[in-house]
Amino acid sequence: MTDTTFETDRTPTRFGPAQAAVLVAGARGTYARGVTKPLAWRERQLRALRRMLVDNGDLLCEALAVDLGKSATESMITEIGFTVNEIDHTLRHLRSWLRPERVPVPVTLPFAKARVIREPLGVVLVIAPWNYPVQLALTPLAGALAGGNAVVVKPSEVSRASAHALSQLLPAYLDQDAVHVVEGGVPETTALLAQRFDHIFYTGNGAVGRVVLEAAAKHLTPVTLELGGKSPTYVDDTADLEAAARRIVWGKFTNAGQTCVAPDYVLATREVIDGLLPLLTQAIGDFFGDDPASSPDYGRIINDRHFDRLSNLIDPARVASGGGCDARNRYIEPTVLDGITGDDLVMQDEIFGPVLPLVEVAGIDAAIDFINERDQPLALYLFTDDAATRRRFERETSSGGLGVNIPLAHLSVPDLPFGGVGPSGMGAYHGRASIETFTHAKGVLRQPTRPDSTALVYPPFAGVKQRLVQLLLSPRRRR
Ligand code: NAD
């Protein structure tokens, strides 16, 4: 069957439970026939996915501009180029990642051979969010294909133009019996979640993450949750403040702050804040000019709901830089707030927009306490020149990832697993971590029948056998 025949939210008949059941049964049938398992099929799909991105870069950039006002260059770097790099890295290493891994056997199993085999999971559901609609749908898709699975992709209805582009393009390049795209929102996702999948990979907010986990529990389906939260940034007095300011501004205002790993807020002493603040303002001006509204490199807020939420977080009395809002264009100026404490409204939830609060702390101990008193973040950033401070952050804080003197960029290192911890998520992907997520590590033990070394553990246990068992297995011997 092909995915071009079922309903999208642009067609009169909606995609409901019956269509979801047919779709998943079709994908399961394809998987059961073994179509997706050969390395050659996986490589073919990955190359086709890469070709789709290269052939249709302009079209995808247009869709991203409609959804998020992203510049073509930003889309090329953070969406299309990012995904192509991930595919290239996977194609380079897939064969070796899939090679069975020999592991040692205990003395009680002489002549035996033990190996770990990576087997595909079956049918995978990928549920993507709106903020990087191409990258966050296609990078998990690439991982699931590399793992040898059939895949159903559900892009976000919030980034409608990108979702529609993906639903048109993917079937034209990929194996239509194994890869399906479902456009739609809550009803369509709910219909899909009622089906049994072999893995669900969800990216988005934690409230829906709980809905996904609950639905998965009914089928005992394993789940990866790529969630968000407030990612703190600590700047100490040894940091190069000019570099810190430019990098924080880049990390915060890329995609108009709608990045799951954007620096959410800055922690620093009053002296550091006073030094940093003019440099932040200067970096904003350098990057986006005097009027960021007219900069082709500055994005827009995804919809009116998020615009209203964000403009409500800007307390005019605390604005140190920016603060301008234009509801008609869903434009929010790059904004820095000073004099913010942990009790302020802007510090209650993930900001997910171009508003950067500066929070004064007494020093490193207070900064670490501030971080540890709150949810474990998806990312934590530290600007310092001091190795002891870096080591303290590595040991004394917990976060999905840690960036020292650079935000966001840890995502672009394909060998670093990317994922959250605690409320910021469970599981990880990118590079080899995607293979670990999208395959099952099957332990295989092979024992020759002759000589029968297993006879050692057969009763009756007496005489030489008893002494041998004591010699080989006694807890005292193991010490
Ligand atoms: P969203 O609104 O697009 O929702 C994500 C997906 O969930 C969509 O496909 C949507 O259709 C589906 N969905 C929404 N409500 C649902 C429901 N009730 N039942 C079933 N499915 C439902 O995106 P969002 O949640 O606003 O995304 C922003 C959040 O995602 C932020 O918290 C951000 O930090 C996080 N995020 C995390 C990562 C990461 O890699 N860890 C990346 C991007 C975004």
C-alpha cells in the first residue's frame, strides 16, 4: 500500500482509528516479510532520504520560512545540512555498528562463544514537533531506517507547511510499503497511539510525553521521550565575556529562541552581569542590526498562542535590551531582562522564545544549588576558563548534555548521544546512539555439544564434581 492514499488534515475524510489500524498492519506486513532488514535496503533508504533533502532543499526552506520565518541559510544549517550530516555519518559507520560484537564468556563455559546481535525492532512511530520540523522528523526517521525498521512519521500540525512538504516528498523517495507519513494533530496522533508499535520516538513537551508514555504502556511499547525544560547557562568571572555574549546570543536567538536546547536563562554574579549585559546588546546589534524586525536572519514566533504567552513574559520594568513586540507579524524583538529572580513568572516554565533573563547569584556554589533545586535540564551551559569549575559542573550537576563555552553545538557531534534525563526526557539518539535506540541488543550464546563442559553443572554433585564447582564458583575464589 502507499501512504498517498490515506487521509491528511487537508482532505475531507479524517485519518481515524480504522485508517491507523490498516496503515500499521501494512507496515507490519512489510516488516514481517523481511523487506527492511538487509543492510542494502537500509543504505538505499538512507541515500534516498539524503537525495530527497538535496533535491528539495529550496522547497523545504520555503516551507520553513512560511512556518517560522527562518532564513534559508539557517534552515540549511540547522535542518537540512544537519540531517544530511547525520545520514552521511550513519552511512559511513552503519556496517560496523551492526557487526555482531563478541563478548567474553565465563570459565564455566569453556569453548562457548557469546555475541551481541543488533536486531531491528519492527514498526516504529516517530512523533515530531514544530520547532525544527524537518530535522526532528527526519533524524529519528534516519535512525529508525538504519535500524532496519518500518516507520510511521507524524510531523507536527503546528508547522503545517513543513508537515505537508514532508508528506508529499517522503513517499516519492522512500519505500512506500515501509515508510508512511501521517499529517494531522491530536485526533490523528491519538488514533496512531492506540495501535501497537515496537518503539515510539516522541519529541515535544512533557505533558504530551506523559500521554505518549501512557498509550505505550498499554502495549508494553518502549518509548524514547525527547522533551525540553529550562536550560541554564552559568558565566563565571574567568570567562571571556565577549565570546560568551556572542555565543549566548547566537544560541538564544537562533530560530527566535524556539530551540529545545537554547540557553533559557543566565546565572552570574552582579559583576559578571554588569560586564556581560552591554556585550549581549552589542552582539544582538551585530547579528540582527538596529532593527531586528527587518533582518532576514531573524525568525518569527510559530503562532498567536505562543506569541501571547511570550509577550506576557516580558516585564517592561525589567527590560535591559529589546522588548518590542508586533502581534501582526508575530515578531518579538531579541530581549534581555535583568534583575530576575527564581520567583519571577519568566522563570517558572521553559521560555522557548527570544527572551533571555539574567539571574544574579553569589557565585559557583549558589549557581550549582540553583540548578540542582530545579528539574534536570536538557542542556546545561557553562562559560569559564577554569578547569576546576568545569570539573565541578561535570560532577555536581545532572543534565541531558553539558556545553562548555558553547551552546547548541553538542547536538552536531554525531557520536555524542543526545537526549534528556529525568523530566527532560528518556533515551537518546544521534549517530551510534540511534542504532542503540532503534534496535534490540540480542545476546546469543553458542556452545558446542562436544566436549560437554556443561556436564559440570548437572547433578548429582559429589566427589570431583563437587570440588570443581567449589573451586570454580565459590564466592571466595571470585574475590
Ligand atoms: P507540538 O505541539 O508540535 O507537539 C509535538 C507532537 O505531539 C506533535 O506531532 C503533535 O501533533 C503531538 N501532540 C500534541 N498534543 C497531543 C496529544 N494530546 N496527544 C497526542 N499527540 C499530541 O510541539 P511542542 O510540544 O510544543 O514542542 C515544544 C516542546 O518540545 C518544548 O518543550 C521543547 O523543549 C521540546 N523539544 C524537545 C526537543 C528535544 O530534542 N529534546 C526538540 C524540540 C523540542
